[in-house]
Amino acid sequence: MSRFVLDASVAVAWVADRNPDPYAQTVLRKVREGARPVIPALWQLEVANALALVLRRQNLTADESEEGAAYLQRFATTIAEIDGHFLGVREAFVLSRELGLTAYDCVYFELARRESLPLATLDKALRAVASKKGIPAL
């Protein structure tokens, strides 16, 4: 079974995009075919925050966002592998400064690098830095 790091941007696209992103749909298809997503604990907070923003912008109704939150909660607890490694403040800061990414994105980068896994993300900056540092995209 192949494993990969799943960025919140891809998962949120599954439930929040009216016109699904083709890359996000490809990642979902791979999950359905047996690929195992690995997520940091931070993922759940990022997903919740993104869904709250989507709701505030009225891109989804309250019911749709609640359904999306419930689906992604089940996904996190039944399908994904949650990585329990904690990235400390200094380590996140140093990586952020070195890579020019947000500390949040550095969590995904560090997980992919540490576990030697490909990364699935819609974040262009994260994808570019990961590629430059030898981390393949899923």
C-alpha cells in the first residue's frame, strides 16, 4: 500500500469546490484505490478553519459545510494515518525562514521529508519548495 502526505488544501477541495479541481479528484481516486494518506494532527484544525472560511464567504451552505466537516472528520479517523510527531516552535520557525513557507506548510514539508513520502497539495509555493528539495508530488 502506497503512503503519501495529504495537505489540507486537497481534502478541502473535495468538499468545498463546486467545480472539483482535477488534481484533487485524482488524489481522491488514488485513496479509493488504496493509497494511504498520512496527515499531521494540524490537518484537522486546518480543515476546520478552511471550512469556516468557505462558509463565511458563502461558497457553501451551513448544511453543506457541516456535511463536509463530518465527512472529513470520518476520513481523518478511519482512512488517514495521523502522524503524532510534534514540530516545535523553533524547528517550525527555522524551517519557515529557510524555506520561505508558512510554519503550517512546513509541518507538511517536514512530514514528507522525514517519512520519505510524496506530497499531495494544491498550494503552489509548498509544491515548488518540496519539488526543489527533492520531495515528489503525488
